[in-house]
Amino acid sequence: MKKIIFISFATLFIISCSNNESIDLTVYNSELSIVQNLENGVLALDIAAEVGVTSFHGQEYAGGFIFHVDETDGSVLIATDYSEAGIIAWGDIFDLDTNSIIGSGLSNTQEIVNGNANDNSVNGIEHDGDYAFKTVLDLEYNNFDDWFIPSRDSMQAIYDNVHVLGMGDFNEELTYWTSTKVGYSPYVMNFSLDWGGVALPGLCTNSNGIMIVRKL
């Protein structure tokens, strides 16, 4: 009888090990959190198909807080405050239009840095010293080095999808730069609930706080 019991336990152990080895971690598991599924390599759209994109909002992941999941390509946008850098100047002041749509912040940031590399003393103002966009493009923070400054619409989504929910680490005492600019007017945003979460035209001559974003 003891021999039979031993064999039964051994068989169960082998079956159990075999089942564990056959689990595909890249397939959505409802017993795990959204972040755990993402860390296992499950695609964002596969998770969203089960729980919806709004369930991602405010989740702390990959250096910041998720504020947007693109339902077309499955990319994920993450934001965090970088006010420890203090308030920082815009940089050279020159005529430039950049994009406002969600996800355009990286190309905006690079475009502004490229523009600062030019001599803008004739039709604008040269800035001497550190400025927001080069600071962020060169930044390594929370173990990542692919940060950029968000566009106007991304900043709105950060406010609506994270801050209003009481999540994130954003400073209501600061006005933040966005990377959206029309002519000589960059859009800025304050996260105070009194402000109402609307990005408004600011002044390049001011110094403001930095919000940083990365795209996965």
C-alpha cells in the first residue's frame, strides 16, 4: 500500500512539473496584475482586450505611470515628474511649429534640440546654458535613458488619465513645459485642479518644470 501511495505522489509531482513548464507567460493571465502581465512579456493590446485600456491608467511601470495605450499599435506611454531638476529655461527662442498629438513628444523634443544647435541670434534669442529639452534628451532616470518632453495632448492625457484619478507624482505647484510650440508660443500646463487640466500658450522667456515621458 505504501509503495502505491509513493508512486501516486511521484506521478503527481511529475505531472505538476510538466504543467508548470508548459505555461506560456506571454499569454494573458487573469490571476496576475496588469504590470505582472506586462513584465512577463504579454502584449498591451492582449491585456487590453481582457480588461480595457482604461485599466492601465495610473499603473506604475517602467519608470513612471501609464497614461496612454495606443489601440492601433499597442504602444504604451509612461510619464513621471522630474521637478527635482528645478525650473529650467526653454532654450533658444525662435519661430517653430511642433506637433500637438499624443505620442509626438519625442520628435518634438529632437526637433527643438536640433533648432537650438543653430545660430538663432539673428531672428530670435540665443540661450547660454542648460535648457529643458537637451537636459531631458540626455537624461538617464529611473534606469532609463529614452525620455522626452510630452506634447500638448499627451500632457492633457497625463492630467485626465492619471492625475485626476489621484495617481502619479505630479507637482501642483509647478507649471510644466510641453514640447508643443506654435511660432514663438510654447504650450505649458499646471496640474493644480483649479487650472482645469488645460494646456495654454506660455512664454519662451520663462523657466518651468519638467515632465518626462517614455514610449514602449
